[in-house]
Amino acid sequence: MQYAFGILDPKDEEVIEARLRAGDAEAIRLVMEYRTLLSLLPHALPQHRPAAALRARLLATLDAPTRVSTNRPSPTRRPQTTWFRTPWVWMPAAAMVIVVQGWLIVSSLRHVDHVAVKSHTILNRASEHEWFLNDFKILAMTGTDHAPHAGAMVFWDTRQHRCTLLFHNLPSLGPHEWYQLWFVVRGSAIRSEAFAPAASGPTMLQVPLLVDKSSVESAAVTVEATSDMPQPAGKTILRGQF
């Protein structure tokens, strides 16, 4: 995942690229999965309703009638001409118009065929990645008052029962303290993994999650005095709902 996100060390990146060039099927599959997940990240961001005043101004602008100037100059009377009454004069021009129109129709039909082919390709690609939308759940965890700048992204592969988490801006822990990950399943907090933040950069954590995807309600991270607390007892640092 770190390779797909562009945060892997250069030496480790060379190892992954060597495996990809060698045709390692497992490495190629994982890189494609995580890059597809990366493209889906914007859909996990919360949506915000625009301010009422801004919405009102926008609607007023769209509903405002277009002003048309009434100070138009009076049309000048042109002298009548008789050249169009002579067939041999305008017939070549009419033939040219017919040729141009035919060329435009053919070009339009070719463009329609091109659009149809592109649409078919897009639909095929969408069907190929449809399982990502069905089998993956993405959660954005936000910091509480104890760590307002902290955050995390959770990628849950419900088919492989594997959960990958990327944490950032986690506060430093005191002596004998641990970060504890919890999942709330049907109203009960289930203990997952205890971990410590990385010395620098984001912290990555992969844990199993062997439950039905419809039963997990939320996730949270707390600070605990030991790594084997049966239930949350310390302060909550991160939380988020699926």
C-alpha cells in the first residue's frame, strides 16, 4: 500500500518495481487494488451543504433575466438584387452546400461511433472494478478534542477480511502507554491491535477483521495503560463511523 501511495522508501520501492517488472502476479494485484482504492478516496470525504446566503445568491443569478439592449440601430434598406434569380449563378453554391452538409453528417456519425466505443470501454472498466465498491469499505477517522489534528483512513477488504489503516499526526505516547484500536460490532467494543506511532511520517497498521460487513458500526482509537485492556478505559483519540 505504501508503494501505491508514494510514501515507500526508495530502496523498498526499487524492490517492489523489480517484482512488478518480473511479472509477480501477487504484487501486481495488490498494487492495482490499492491504486483503485486511492482513486476512491474522494468518495469517502464528508459532503458539506453550502451556506444559505451563497445558495440564494447563486439561484438569484441563474434566475435573473438576460438584459437585451433596446438601442438597436434602425436597419438600413438594401437595394434589391436580381442575381439569385439566375439559376446558373446559385446552383454551384447549392451543390457546395450539399457537399458540406454531407461531410458534416458523415463526421457526426463517426463521432457518435467513437463516443459509443469509448462509453462501452468505460462501462467494461466499471464492471471490472465493481467488486471494489461492493467488497471494500472506506472510513475516515477524525481526531477528538484530545488530538484535533490527528486522523486516519481505514480500508476494509471484507472479502479478504483484512483491514488496513493509515494514521497521521498521532500525539506521542507517555511511558507504558499504548494506542488501542477498537471496532464496535452490534453495540459492543471489540479489541483489535495495540500499537505505537511511527517515529516519523504516517503509521500503517494491518489487522484482521473476521466479522460480517453489515455488523461493524464504527471504529475508535484510545490511549491505554496496557496492551491487553478488555474494554476501552483511556481517552479516545480517533473515532469514525462506517
